[in-house]
Amino acid sequence: MPVQHDEQGEPMRSFSVGFHSSSAVEVLDLVGELDAHTARELEAAFQKCRQDGNHQIVVNGAGLLYISSAGLGVFLGCIDDIREQGGDIKIAALKPNVFNTFDLLGFPLLFNIVDTEEEAVALFGS
């Protein structure tokens, strides 16, 4: 399959956010590359959760192949609003290379990052 390009001739990044619920927790399934070109999609997903009254959010990163500082910035930009509403964002199932990016920037000090979606959902019950 040929690589598609945007208006500037840059290769288009493939990224999507899927939604499903587990108990009273909204789970966002991230797939592809999260960077400056695709960060708005994650921002919109967090906004949708807030608008729907879902403040307990698990981000399942099993399908996330890459994250840039712009992608990480979306997490930082949304967490305060979500915590002010009594919620939180838990992060699960990151590939080692993606976890390393989160870890390098100190995200494990700000967010619970666990191995599985089930573990992340259970954190809301404790």
C-alpha cells in the first residue's frame, strides 16, 4: 500500500482513537503514531469524555507505535481539568519504546502507568 502524503508533501501519519467502556471507566484505545499532526485527535477524544461526563479514563496504548512531545503535551494539557472533576487518566499497555518516552519525561511521577488495561481499570476501584 503506497504511503499517502499531506498538502506539504509530508507522509501522513496513521492514528486513531477507539472508545469502549469497562465498568464506569472510559477506555481510549490508541493506535498508530501520536505526534504534532495527530495530537488533535487525542485532544478531541479527551474533550468528548469530559463532555459526556466520563472523568475516569484509561488510555490503552497497546497499539501506540510512537509518541512525540506534542502527543505527551495533550496528556499534560488535559489532566488538570479531569482531576478537577474528580477523575483521572491511567495509562496501560505501552510498548517498551513508547514507555521509555513517557519515562524519560517523568510521566510515571504524574500518571499511573501499568502493564494491562485491567490493572488500570482496577485502580479506579481502589
